[in-house]
Amino acid sequence: MLTDLYTPSVQHSLDLAGIFVFAISGALLAVRKNFDVFGIAVLAEATALGGGVVRDLIIGAVPPAAFTDLGYFLMPLVAAGLIFFLHPQVERINGAVLVFDAAGLGLFCVAGTTKAYEYGLGLTSSAVLGVVTAAGGGVLRDVLANEVPSLLRWDRDLYAVPAIVGATMVALLIRFDELNGATSALAAATAFVIRSLAMRYGWRAPRAWHRRSSSAEEV
């Protein structure tokens, strides 16, 4: 069992911050899709909590934290309410929202990997669930909004890769007994920096080698 990296209050605050920024991205997509207030709330909840719920169900941490901590459930509703009334203003600072989203990605891939390992999974499986925690909510958001998940689209900046790097770093740190507050922060920061650079410079994953298609630019 790993020792606690943060006090419960600090961990809870970090979780809520990550949940809030992910919920913002879900609510913004709902507005762009012209969803009503209920749809905005649903997409905010799914984006913010989806990855963590899937992880908890897989590792047997039931009921999932999203259903036992009222703050986890209410924070996406706060974000949804904010977007419902202030979405034009939030759209104007969408770049800042994406930066916070990248920070949430880093935090969640570390927290997800650590929690999975604490529940007895191997290092590889723990890293996989770290990625699921970080990216699963976005996949669920896109599916509910009837879009191809951004995670799978060649024309979107790297998203899964930063989470994979962060989660892998955590797994290796656990393997060599070097995981602590400083090194876990380094793993989260690495995922954040890679994601931020991908957004800044338009980095994308390569498509199939020597790809041939009559619909070369299909999106």
C-alpha cells in the first residue's frame, strides 16, 4: 500500500479543481450543440466524473467516489450553471480553460494510476486506468454529443499521449519505490507540459504508414 501523498483535504481540493475544469469543457460543448439546461448538466457531469467512475467500477471501489461525496456531484452542476449564464464570456477565455483542462489531465492520470495500484492492480493495468481516469470523461462527453471522440481523431492535438506519459512515469516511480509528493507532481507537470505544447504547436499523432485513401481529409 502506498503512503498518502497529500493530506485528505489537499487531495479533495485537487480532485474538485480537476472535476470543475473538465465539467466546464463538457458544458461548453453542450452549449455549442444547442443542448437545453438538462443536457448541459448531463454533459458536465459525464465529462467531469466519467473517467473516475469507470476506474472505480473496474477496481471494485464501490460505490464510486462520485456517488459518496456530494461535492463531487455538485461541482459539475456549479460549472454547468456558470456556463448556462456566462458562456459567451467563458468562450472568450477558452484558451485559459484549455490550460486548466491540461492541468486536470495531469492530476487525474497521476491520481488514477495511484488509486488503481493501491487497490491491487499491477503496474501496467494501473497505468492504463490512470489514462482512463484522465481521458475517459472526454470520450463519454463526445459519445453523448454524437461526435467521434477527440481521443481518436487525427485532426486533434495530442490528448491521450500526455496522459500515457504521466501514467507511465507514475508506474515506473512505484516500481522503483520513488513515488512521493515531489515526483508525483513532476509526473503531473510532465503530462501538463506535453499537452500544453501539443496545443501550442499543433502536435498530432501519426496516421497509418503510407496511408492511401480517397477521403484523405475526412473528419
